[in-house]
Amino acid sequence: MTAVFVVNSGSSSLKYRLLEVESGEVWFTGTIERIGEAGHPADHTEAMVEVLRQLEASGASVSAVGHRVVHGGSEFDRATLIDADVEATIDRLGALAPLHNPANLLGIRAARAALPDVPHVAVFDTAFHQTMPEEAYTYAIDRELAAEHGVRRYGFHGTSHKYVSERAAAFLGRDLAELKIIVLHLGNGASVTAIDGGRSVDTSMGLTPLQGLVMGTRSGDIDPAVLIHLHRVAGLDVDELDALLNRRSGLLGLTGSGDMRDVQRAAAEGDEQALLALAVWRHRIKHYLGAYIAQLGGVDAVVFTAGVGENNALLRRRSLSGLGFLGLEIDDDRNELSSRTERRISPDRAAVEVLVIPTDEELEIARQTLAAV
């Protein structure tokens, strides 16, 4: 039995899972929150000591530790064994993900100190998208300035997109190398990826996880001149603009709530702002679906995953409404079936397979960790 300990460290939280890679069996899982607050662990090191008590009580022998790291820049295209140089690079890349990489690094350092005798591996959200062609990841700005500061599209949710596309191929009983797949990872954070033969060729998120689809609190795509305009006419500085786009936009900005369930309830009651928010949300998804079908030159399967994608039948149906001319259809009975299993929701003999595949990023991190070791 090969046990991998998966760590997902936030600025004030520590999520963890111990699982057996071959079977996917979870031995224990949990979250320590409010790190640094009174009455809670003082720091990530103290939180890790608390987690180690559970490890010892379980009697499990940990083979390796896998760490989720949000941003790997252009430096990492696969899961990588962590040493001092890798730590330093993750630290330097914090400029590209200031809300994530520093927090990820806190967990890495605490876990390496607590478990010094097992290998530690960094699994990067961006790594899967390093296969994108240059024309897909290049922004049309001054090339020297972009090169100096690492400005390009990186993409995120890579572990989810990789896992789900591989599971989709297995479900269909087909070789992943022969498939053109579009994965819709729809949750509070949301992204869509075009996958050709198992390789990411385009994705909606960009330099940061802000670009692309409408999300819970993030705007997604927006004309950059909006920021210049708001600076000039409303006096918003850089930090205020950052907070606006990342924390006060998306569904929250349009309706007052960033929770899709609240927005749907309000829409069902006829709230005009909620109805508009859902229309904007769907419009953006259709925009990317059409673009990626064109980029792929056709599509074999469209796959829904993550919280909204896996559980919201109404929004799945509305996301594909009117796209029958592209071969995208949904069987209402299959779509409405409440299930946590992998399943087909398109009609028999549909031109394009439409699937729901529950994601499991922790299992994917564990698998990549074991492969790197």
C-alpha cells in the first residue's frame, strides 16, 4: 500500500488528505482554518504538528508528500521534487501569484521540517498548460517587457483538467491521444480548456486566475481600459482595482452574492439582476465553447466538472442550449439524474459526447507525486 500525504496550504488554512494511490482510498482528510488567530495554531508549523498527530494515530507509513502549488511559471512543466532551489523558484514566482504561492510555500516549509525523511513534491496548477502553442499563450504587448516580467498566459486548474480528461477517455473506452475534449471546470473559480490528444492547447485563465469565465467573485474577461478609466474617473488605485476585480466582481458584483445557489434562487423569484448575471455567465461559456471548437477543428466530448458543473443540471442544460447545430445536445432525463458517478448526459448516438466527470484533484496530485518520486 502506497500512502501519499497531499497538502494544500492557504494563507490561513491547511487542507490535507492521506490516501492510497492505487485504490484511491482516503485514510483521513481535514482542514485546519484560522491559522494565526487567537485560539488556533499560531502558524503553519504548529498546524502541521497537529496534523502529524493524526498521521501517527493512523499508523500509516507515508511514502511521499505532494504539495499543491498554484503558479509554476514557465519553469515547471511537471510535478517536481522539492529542494532548496525549487523552494526559491516558488518564492520568486510569488510575484505572479501573490495570494497563493507564498501561502503554498508556508505549507511546504512546515511539512518538510515535520517530515524530513520522505520526498516532497510540488504539483503545479499551471504545469498541464505548458503544452500550449506559443500563439495561444502570447499576449500582444511589447515583447521585451513581457519577457522581462513573465507576462503570458499560464492557465490554472491544470490538475483538474488533466484528471478529468483522462477519466473521460477511460469512460468512453477510447484512446486519449485520439480525442478532442473541452473540459468545463465550473465552480466558484471557473475555467475551460481545449485538450487535443491529452495536451492542453488553449485555456481561459491567463497570467493569473482572473481571466476568462465569470466566477463567484472574479470578473473574468474585461477590457483592460476599464481599469484605466476607473483610475481616472473614480480615483481607484492599484490595490483597489485588484480588490474590485478579484473580490467584488463576478456573480457577487452583479447580484450581491457570489454563491451560485443564491443567484439561482433569486432568479427563480424573478430578480432582474440575478437573471442578467446568469445570462452573462452563460454567454461567456458559449463564447469559449465556440472558440475552442474552432481551435480544435471539432470536438469529440464536452465534459462538466467541479461544484457547479457536477451538481447543477439546470445550468448544464442552459450552458449548451441553442448549440445543437454544433452537435451539442443534452438528454433531460440523464441530465436531471442526481448522481456522484461519471456519466453521459447526451442522447444516444449524439454527434458529441457530453459527460459529467467528478474531479479529484487530490488523487491527481498524489498520482503525480508518486510518478515524480
